Amino acid sequence: MAKAPVIAVVGSASMDLTCYADVLPQAGQTLYGNLFTTGFGGKGANQAVMAALAGANVYMVGSVGNDLFGKSLQENFRNQNINSEFVKVSELPTGVAHIWVDAQGQNRILIVPGANHGFDENHAASAITSIPDLSIVIGQCEIPQSVTIAAFTVAKKRGAITILNPAPYQELSDDLLAVTDWLIPNEIEFEEFVGEAPTSETLARFRTGKNSIVTLGDKGAVLISPDGTLTSIATTSVQAIDSTGAGDCFIGSFSYSLASGSDAKSAAEFACRIAAVSVTRKGAQSSYPTTAEISTLS
């Protein structure tokens, strides 16, 4: 049997506090919701969990608070078979995400980073230096870019592939782009970068010099080569209930497939199938298919 690829995720771990309602309130308006849940989240942790469920040997590099949420997140990493020896315990409180989800499954999210800003470049670089047989390092924008740059710089020296999910959107430094192999925004982040919604014309103009994928929700995804060649990736048609964590689901499963030797198109197709399952269920990590389910979607 092939050895599981090793993936490190340098990023955020948070508790998700989610409210579901038919209609979300406008400014100054009070409405009744249908359901409130707490769950494990943070873009980094979500991507780590998905990659582990798909079959990767995953290391999480990040920070949580010395509080109930932090202890719960650490326990969840153990339960998901994720190595958390590089998750630092910070004096800052564990990060939280306040999430609203409407009847169409669309979400609005407000993040309070807390301990996700409680680790530094030296911690990240040391972790990436120490992890054996490393294939891929994943980063996002819920931690300082300087930390991701440090991790990616070491990863590149070791010959690992670096994948950046630029979410939530922020202007990316040239130093970060220089050590990024794959740039994977969603359609909202793409529009922030380009100033226009994704179309065949605007996608072709998205020339970063990197391999890129723009995820498009129920329209699938588009693979963009460094020279601007577009490859459309279809997705399964489903009835969406909650899109929270779907982008992270795509990143984690794509990374696993790519690290396992799949070409980019096949890896993106696999990731679209997995993400389509996740939007039919509530929550972020709680919506991800099990390892047994994934085996039927490969």
C-alpha cells in the first residue's frame, strides 16, 4: 500500500458559533433564528481535518488559547489523527468565528483571531523544518502573512509544494507570492483581486505567474495555468444547505490528491466531488464526508 503523503497546515484554529435563520437581519433589525450550534473551525484546522479524512498524514502548525475552546480543539486534533505537537498554547484567548447562515445555505462570517495571532515566524519555520517527508504546506490569511512567508520559505527549500488559500481577502505581499506555488481563491476573493466577477475574460487575465484555481461554488472551479490557459472543472449538482467550510474542504482534498500523485485537473475534480457533499450538511468540519464515504467518491 502506498505511503500516506505528509501535509502541513500552517494556519488558524477556531471555534465556530453558528446561527441558522430563514432570513438574516439587516442593520438595526431583530429576527428569530432556527438553530444555534458550536463546532470546530478555523480555515487552517478545517483544511487539516479534510486532508486527514482523505488519507494524508497531517501536521497542524498554529496556536490556541489556554481555555475551554483551546482544549476542545486540541482534543479534536487527536480524534482526527492530526499531529498537533506544533500547536502552541497562547496567553491570548482561542479564536472564534461568528457565522450566520440563511435558508439558501449562504453564510456571513465575522472572525475574532485571538490566539491565531499568538505564534510567530520562528515557530512556523522551526515546525516546517522538523516535519519529516513533507510534500505540501498549506497556508491561508487568518494568520499574519509574515508567518506564512516563513513557513513557505522553508518548505520551498525542502522541495515541498506550497498552496495559499487567500482567505479572507487581503492584499498579498510580493514576498508571499514569491514562495507560493498554488493560489486558490474563491469567486468573492477573485473579485476582490481583479475588481470584476469571474468570467472567461477576467479569469484569463488572472496572471499571477502561479498555478491557480478559482472555486465557483455550484459552478465548480476553473484551473488557470501560469500562461492563462483555462480548464473548467465541473461539480456535482446538489441542494445546498450550508456552504460553511466548503472552500476549506476543497483545499484539503485537492492537496491530498495532488500530493498523492494526481495531476492538477484530476485533483481538482476530486476536490469538487468532496466539496459538493459538504454543502449538503450543516457546519464546517461536521459536514465533511468520512474516510469511508470518500473512498466511494475517488
